[in-house]
Amino acid sequence: MSEITLGILGGGQLGSMLSIAAKKLNIKTIVYCNDQEAPARNFCSEFIHAKYDDNDKIYDFAKKVDVVTFEFENIPFKTLNELNKLKPVLPKPSINRLIQHRLAEKDFINKLNIRTTRYVKIESKEDMLPLEDFLPGILKTTTMGYDGKGQYPIKNIREIETLKIDFNKEYILEKLVKLKKEISVIITRYKNNKYEIYEPIENTHENQILRHSKIPAEISEKIFKQSKEWAISIAEELKYVGTLCVEFFIDRNDNLYVNEIAPRVHNSGHLTINAFNVSQFENHVRAVCSLKQIELKKLSNAEMINLIGNQIIPYRENLRLNDNQFFFDYLKKEIKEKRKMGHLTILK
């Protein structure tokens, strides 16, 4: 069999880890990214620096690869669609377009009879004034935004007058649930009813950035089963190929809600690298490159801690690790306050 070349759009830590997983499978990777200093350039076979709307560079990229995937969902749909005319893009660009839009995403989930928080479309400040029963809530841009960007928590109706928000953009107002905990389920779908699904992962956020993940999650058997069933339903309905993450809220009455879908490998799944026989990254590469599906086996309980900003420094200065600890440095050159710089996985 001739060597497969996988094209990856986006060069952050997820692109880096996809490149590492592909190398293990003797698959060449070409990363295309609009950031000259993207960390994935340290791990891929070839790196192309260009804007996502540079048609000539996109065409050259397509000629070099057999299949294309992406490491984050905010790549322009037009770019993905044009690429898909030249080489298969997996997951399909239409999935990305749906999930890039929070309102369309929530409508899609609800049509599957899967619970989400209550939500409403917002086009102006005046739209919010009669919506006191949606508060406390969180106002989000319908597109773009991650790690808390483009998001505005609102406790009561009086706060609306003080908000400095650009209403040239479209928003969604989501009612906050009385949160007990957050979990995520990562699933890799190969084809119809063929998938590998990881057990639910319990997540803790600080300042809307993932700080800590662990397995097993401290949840009921009902939530354990329901979260996996809902993740399977979503992946099947989308006819998804690759790794997908579904993020959930659990309220104080033990009700489960889908928060959002990430059409890609996910930060909460970093612990799968050490805790399972096949990581979320390897499963994704196997699925999009049509390689053999391997039955998933858990090797260990685990926790993962994101190293944000200056927290990376002691680890870079040769902090000694125990045999059950695994440190990953994303090799990002500039340390920024809220930037994910690396992570530590601890097997239990």
C-alpha cells in the first residue's frame, strides 16, 4: 500500500497531536495554517503558511494530499467546500457549517429529541428586555468564539443597559442551568454504526477555559449511558467520519443537557493518549484515512491538567516527573496569560 498523505488545516496543539498520531501510523502530514509560528510545524512532515482564503495555496495544498481534515471548526466553510471538490474533506464541510452556527446547532440537537438549555435568537438589545425568564443567562455570538471569547454572562435585566455589545453580529441567549458538573463524550465514527466511544470525561473549567479532566467521571449509571447514547445519535445523524466531542451539562437534579458539539478532536480527550490503547487522535487518523478500526481498551484511570500561561515554566525547567506522569509541551514560543501551553496527564 502506498503511503497516505493527510492534510491538516490548522496548526495548534490539536494539529500537533494529530501529526504525532499519524507518524506512528506511517502517514505523512502536511499542515496548512495562517500562523507562521504555529506549534504543529514542529511535528508535521511539511508546513504551509498561508491565509485560508488564498486559493492558489489551497490548490497547491490539495495536490499534495490524499485526504484533508481540520483541527478547529472556525475555518471558512468556503475554503473547506473548495477543498472538498479536489480531495475528500472529513468530517464533511456541511457538518462544520452547521456546528459553526450555535443557533443551527441547537436546533439540530433538539430535533433529535436531545435536551439542550433553553435558548433564543437575539438581534438587538431590545430583544432581551422581555426575556427575564431566560436570566441568569449567557449571551454568545452565533458564530466564532471559544474559551470564553464572544460570550457575555448576564445575571439580571438591569445589566442589559450597561452591556457594550456590537449588535451588528447575531447572538444567542442561553439560560444558565443550575450546574452540578460538566462532562464530555468523545466518539470516533468510522461508518454506519461502526464507532469507538470513550467513557464520559469529567471536566472542570476556570474563567471559561478547561483546567482539569478526569476518568472515571463521578456520575450516575443513567447519565453514563444517556451521554453515550446521545453522542452516538448525533454522530450517526451527521453521518460523521472522524473523532467528535459532545460537551454536556448536568444540573443539580441530575438532568443531562448537550452544551455543544466540537466536530474534531478535543482538549478534554488528551488523557486518551496515555489511558487507552488507541488515543482520540489515532482513532481520528484511522477513520479519515480509512484504516483498520481497533477495539478500544481502557488501560488506566487518569486525570489531565492544562498548563495555562506561566504554569508551563516549571515543567520546561526539568521538573522531575513520576513514572505515572506524562508532560506534553506544545512548543508555543510566546507565553500568554490565558494560553494553553501544555498539559500534564497522571495515570491513577
